Amino acid sequence: MLSRIKKDDNVVVIAGKDKGKQGIVIKVVPKADQALVKGIAIVTRHAKAKKSGETSKIVKEEAFIPLGKIMPVCKSCKKACRVRTKFLENENKVRVCHRCHEAF
């Protein structure tokens, strides 16, 4: 099965507190139906000191976001698009923009 969103894809958030923001996908977890997007869903975590001499700190990092809340951005038309699949002549399956019919 061909995934709708893959690592290093440019995506836009379509729902939630970060609606309208764009970012690059860092990691996709298909079983959990979630993705990690750079600069999106920033959460604050308190990191406790593990070793002696180390200090505790507050860390801001990305949290996982459901795949249903993000949409890939087409490279040719530069808009958020739905993804279709298409078979090439050599029987390879590729992702295609629903609007402009260009392969990703």
C-alpha cells in the first residue's frame, strides 16, 4: 500500500491550533496513524537531570499529530492537495496530485 504522506514531504495543517502552518515531515508512524512535523504542535516538557552535575531544564519539542489533520502540498501547484495513485509504464505506483495530476 502506498502511503499518502511520507518522510520529508511538505505538509500543511488543516485542523487544530496550528491550522494553516506548513512544515516538513520528520517521522511517520503508520500503525499509530500519526506524524511528526517540524515546527508544528510544539509542546513544553520538563526534563529532569539524569546525572549528577546536570541541571533540569524545560525543553520545547514537536509532538505527534494525527495524519487526518495534515495534507501534503503539491510541488507543482504549491497548494494542499488530495493524493491519488497512478501506475507508470514500468508498473511502479506513484502518488499524484488530485488537482494538477503531477507526480510527487
